[in-house]
Amino acid sequence: MAAGEERAASEVLRALARHLNCLNEDSKTTRKRALEAIKRETIDKELSSGVLQEVFTCLLKSLLKCLSDPMERCRETAIHMLGDFILCVPQPEDSLPYLMPALTQRLGGKEILEPAEELRLSMVEVLTLTVEVCGRHLAPYLDDMMKILQRTIVDPFPDVKRESCKCTVHFAKSVPEHFHMQAESLVKPLMQTISHQHSRVRVSTIEATGAVIQYGTGKNVDDVLSHLAQRLFDDSPQVRKAVTVVVGDWLLHLRDRYSYFHKLIPLLLSSLSDDIPEISQRAADLWRQTGALWEQENEDDLKDKMDFLLTPPDLYPAGVARPGLGCRELVVRNLSNLLPALARDVVDWVAGTRVKTAQLLYALLLHAEDHCTQHLQLLLSTLYRACNDPESDVVNNCLRSAKLLGTFVSPEVFLKLLLVHLETPSSSSSPHTPLMVLAAVLGGCSGELLKPHLQKIADTLVQPDVCQEYQQAVYLDQLLSCVDVLLSVCEKDCCSVSLQLLQVLVTVQSLSTEPQLTDKAEQSVVSLCKVQGLATVADLYRQHMDQLLQWLSASQKTWTSYSPQRLQLQVIATQSGPVIGEFLPLLMPLLQNCLDPERDPEMRLHIFTMLSKLLLDATHTLDSQGRFCEHLDVFLLELLLPNLVWKAGRTAAAIRTSALCCLLALLQGGAIPPSQVNTHTEERLSPQVLSALEEDSQLSRLLACRSLSTLLKLIGPSLHPDALNNIYPEVLKRLDDSSEEVRGVALRALGLWLASLGKDYNSQLYNQHLEVLFQQLLLHLDDPDSHVQDTVLEVLKTGSGVHPALLKQEVEAVRDKQRTPVYCDQLLQHIHSLYKDTV
């Protein structure tokens, strides 16, 4: 020190002598004023660094003693003065032998000696400053530093925690050759703080953890990884960014990083899918650097792979940058260690973990490329489970991963595993997930590669155990997705498996209970037409109807109401439109077997309902070729009439009702022209229909009346009088039916019966029949319901042309007995007009 500086220092110290003595006084005010005076005479006077060094050396012990002063203001002033001196003196390390023990006493004990949190913060700030200016000179005080940091990192005051973490980072960098010896002691307090409620504290803790591991022995990586992984789910972007930077730094600089690649890679790759672009971009940059460094360090091993590994595979995802060779190789070499943990985490109970894991799976497969093949079994089983996740983000990311498998793995390999699993879905927790995965994998493959395997795929999809076993909408939707993907990827090559695909689509429509899914299946049928160049859906069914009906016939003897085949028949018959009329020779035996009276009643009920709908539009369905009449005898004798035979029970009654409905549709729908309906037909039908007029079911009676009416319209005038006389008595009984609707239809039937009496009907010979009929009708002419009276009047007017004299006689006999003669008078007037016309 120069002589001038020595004199200046001596003068300052002489001026401070009294103030130093005052520091020992009992008065708080005196001590406080003394400290403020010392500060004015030293720090505030901007003395030269040399003078300050000499003065600081003399003042240090007194200032350190003030750290224990009872008065907070005194302690505060002393702390700030210590910081100012350390910052200004040229050799702050000279103070360490006294400073560090004092700070350790105040901050590093088992109990917190400094009660004021702001002063604890100031002391830690002084400690950080000391580390910054003294650097490697702090190596001898490693124990003291660790004691302090262990306590202050877990200090209750958040700002103290943050400053302690900052101090830890600086200290680790200052004495790296010594720090590693006790770095492990800081891991526990850091991990206790890493989940602090303040995000800034969490950020600082993560940064400090990075330094502790980086400059430590490297043995504590496992102790901190789970905590860091948890911070990747942090709500604060700054926290997630801190984790990303720390992990990336470890991958680049950690001493033993090769041993921890399989544990660090997942953390950094997880950040690639972060919602914040800044974080994902930072992760991508760090990952590129990691890959480039590894590539540089292993250049000799990669020489043979450099050429062919640079060409991206066909169908590589559009808009996705291919990772560098080093990055890909890093993932490939660690994949066997990564996948088991990933398979476990993808079904974790925490939704956020599952989402992150699914995103990570995609990133790994994007790097692994065709090396996925050797892990395919594990990957598929993982996808089966993950695709059943309630979180849509998990499912969507897993389907993206499955699509990558289709891009990178040979169809011959993945189909061998996928199709076998499809055939035994019981091995999966949810039967629809293998289909979901299959559809996604096929979507990533090329049509050219799939073409040789189309037959095998289609044959598997059409197996009863695959396409008929489950009726859940989600299962059918995935089955439909498989077909749609094949049509999209293979297009015209699907012609070779058109029948199987149509069978699957028919099954989906038959089992679906949701209109939206049914509409989707119908659109797929249209797509199947388009890839084959067919104009309409009818053309598609015409192409395969023969095989479809044979397909159904093969199992017809085992059908029940629950059999999917019954529903498949319904879809084929209704959707094929006019085509079904071209294949009646195949259809009739199938229907004949299904409608056997000994077969399942509910099944017969459904088939009769289907036939009724088809027969109502016969010209566009069953009779599209005008050939249904050729099968009329079989239809009536083998299908319809046996099911109209009376049997006890409600089920049998329901069957008869459905058969009557079918009969009415047959008579009204135009399937048989009037010229084809003869008395032979009537002889077969009338007994059963007339018997049905006595059914307990109102609907059955109504249908029977309508069927008789339609039959009389078609062939009434050509019927033999005896046949006609057998009909009207049964219909007359229905005039007293409990149902007004049945009464009305019965009256109209009687009108048609009277209109059917032609020249062959001898009114004189059958006078007694007409007399009974007229008497009964006149009885109902006095009905309380005016609507019934009007209808009866019209019927009697029709009958007046058959035997007017008899009717007149009967009317006159009852005229005065009725409540009002109005209707009788109208009828007599009508009969009188007939006489005039005759004259």
C-alpha cells in the first residue's frame, strides 16, 4: 500500500475510533448512530480501494459483531456495509476467515438466529456477492457454504429461497473441482423446494438443481429426474422452460451423460410438444445440438449409415421436419430402455401424464422410423390400451403414432400381429381398440404395399367373430373406419375384395342403432361403388347379390331373432332396391326356411315386417322384373298361410297380425296384378282371413277386414255366389265390433261385397241371404253415430240395385220403428228413383 493511502487510512480510523467504541454502548440509538457515522466516513466518502481495504480489515470484526445486535436497524446497516465493502475492496477474500464463520452462525445453524426475513435475504445477497467476487477463494469454506445453503434453500421466505438458489449456481461454477464433493447434500433441500407455490421460486430451484447435478458427481440424477418430470406439467411456462433448458444442458455437458441418455431424452422430447412456441423451439434447438454433438463424437460408427440414412422414407408425414441422423440414432439406441416406461405411463391415473406420454410416443417413433419393427409387439399392446383412454388428446396422439407404424413398418410384419389380435379381441381390454389401431396403421401405408395383403385383410374383417360379435357403436365405427381407409388408400385395387367389404358394410348397417353411423356406412357403400366405377348402389348389389344370398343361406337354419344375419337380410333387401326382384329364386327358399312356423317367432315377426315394406313398393323391389307372380303360390302356401293358422298365446297372435299385414301389402302393393288373382287364390285365402275376423287383436281384425275389401276389389265379381255367401256373415259380425275403425272398414267391405254381385248371383235363389243382410244393415241404419248411419245408407243404396223390391219391403217394415225415419225415407226415395230409371 502506498504511503499516502496508509496516512489516509490512519486518519479515517482515528476519526472512527469514538464511533467504534460507541458500538459497545447499551443504548440502541447510540449504536445505530455510530454505525451510520461509520458508513458516512467510509463508504459514502468514496475512498480509494486501497484505503477501503485497510479500513475494512480493521472494521470487519466490529461489523460482524453487529450482526448479532438486538436492534434490527443496526443489523441491517451492518449487513449493507459488509456488502458495500466486499464489493469495493480489491481483496475481498481477505475477509473470508471472519466473514464465513459469522454468516454460518447466523444462517447455517439448526435454528434460524436471524428472525427478520428481509435481513436473512440481505445476508444471502451478501453471500452471493461474496461468491461472485471471491470465486475460487471460497474453496476452503465448502463446508460453511453447504451448511448455509442447506438451510436457506428451505427458508420460509420465498425471496431467500430464490437468492439461495442463485448463490448455489454461482458457487458451483466458482469451485467446480471442490463442489462435487458435497453437492449431494443440496439435492434434498432443492427437491423440497422444487414444488413451491411461487413459480419464480420453482424456476430458481430448477436452475440450481441443474448446476448441482452438472457440477456434482452425477450420482443424483435419478433422485431429481422424477421431480423435474413433474415440473413439465407445471402451469407456468417459465418453469417448463427452465426444465427444458436444464435437461438440454445436461444432455450436452453432463459428465456421465451417456449413462443417462435413456432418462434425459424423454424429458427433452416431451418439451417438443409444449403449447408455448418459445419452449418447443428451445427444446428443438437443444435437441438438434445434442444430436449433432453425439454424431460428431461417434462419427466413425456412423460412416456406413450416412448415405442411406439421409433419405427419408416414403409417405413421410407432410410438414414434419425429419430429425437429424444423430438425434435418430440416439433414440434408436435407447428405445429398448424407453418403451417399457412409456408403456407404463400411458395408462397412468393422471390425465396430464397420459397426454404427455402419448405425445412422447409420437416423437420417439418419428425418430425410430423402421427400427420400430423390432419393438412392434410392445408398441401395439401399448396402443391398444392407450386408444381406450377417455382423454381425446391421448387417443389422437396414439393414432398419429399408429399411422407412423404404417409408414415405417412393412405391412407383412404389422398385419401378422394386428390381424391375429383382431381375431382374438378378448386379449384386449376393449374390443374396438385393435380395429382403431388397424385403421390408423393402414392409413399410414401405401396402396402399392397393401395390395398383396388386401385379401387377407378383407377376409379377416368379414369374419363373424370380427364384424358380427359386437354391437357397440364405437366398435362398429372403427370397423367402418377400416373399410374407409382401405377404400381411400387402395382405391381401385379394392375391386378384388369388393364382396367382403360390402358384407362388412351391410353388417355395420344391420347392427347399428345410431342413425349417424348408419348414414356413414351408406356413404361408404357409395365410395365402394365409386372406386369400381359403378354408377349406383343397385349396380353394386347386382354384382354381388348371388354371393350375398348364398352367404346368408349358409347359416339360415341357426337364425334367431338375435342373429345378425336376419338384420343383414333386411339391409340387403331394402338397400338393393329393384335388384332383389332379379334374385327371387334364391330369396324365396331363404324366406321359406325363415318363416317356417316352427322357427323363432320374433324372427318371423321381423321378416314379415320387412316383407310388408317391400311389398308396399313391389314394383321397385320384389316385383321389379314382373316375375313375383311366378312365386305367388310358394309365397302364399309356404310362407304366408301357415303363419295365419290359429295357435294359442300372445306371441302366436302377434305373428298372425304381422302375416295379415304382409298379406294386405301383397294385395295392395301391386306385386300381383288383378289378372293373376283368381278364385283359386280366394279359396286359399278366405278361410284364414275370415278366421282372423274373430281375433282378439283389434289390429288383426282391422287388417283382415281390409284384406277382404282388397280381395273383393280385385276379384269380387268373378267369385262364385257360394264363395260370396261365405264371406258376408263373418263381416256382418264386425258391425258390432268394439272398435269404431273396424266397424267402418267392415261396412265398406260389405259395400264392396254387394257391388261384387254380378249376373251370376241369382237374387231370387239367394233371397234369404239378402234378407238377412238387409235386416242387419237396417238395424245399424238406426245407429246413434251419424257417421255410421251415413256409411250404412251408402251401402244399402249399393244393395238396392241387387234386389230393390226386397230392400223396399224391409225398409218399410222398420221405418216406423227407428228413432227417425229420415234415413229410411232417403233410401225409399233412392229405390223409387231406380224404378223410374228402369221404367
